[in-house]
Amino acid sequence: MAPLKSVSPPRPQADNLDAAINALREPFTDLVTLAGTNLDATNGPEMPAELVALAQRAESVGWTYDLAEAAIRALAREATNAGDAAFE
């Protein structure tokens, strides 16, 4: 099994949600695919443990935890909406 993609650290002046989403997109996709994460769980106040770990990983390279969590929730909504569109 291939290792998860790494999280890119924030660039100066790029500490915003769009930049965080772009930095987390590949590791998020890898993690969700490998772990079979229930993305519906991100709609509530708690996130699945593996996504919390991803937010902590992002924090370890320079992102704020809150921004990483917001990016992960946005990616989960995006993935959930893409899945819903496949059934239309």
C-alpha cells in the first residue's frame, strides 16, 4: 500500500481556506479511500478520528487546527455532494 500524500505547509500570505483545501485535498482523498471514512459524520460537531488526525498532521506543518478542520469539512461536503450528484 502506498503511503498517504504529505500535507504541504502554508506559504506566506496563503493562510486561507482555499489554500488549506488545496494543501489537504490529496491526503484527504487518500485517507478517505484507504480508511473508508464515513463523511456524513463530518456534518456533526465531531469528526471521525482519522480526519482529526489529518487536521493534527496539517497543524504540525504550520496550518492552524481550526483552518485545517474547516478545509477537511469543506472537502467532505464536496465529496458528499459529488457522490449525491452521481445518483441524479
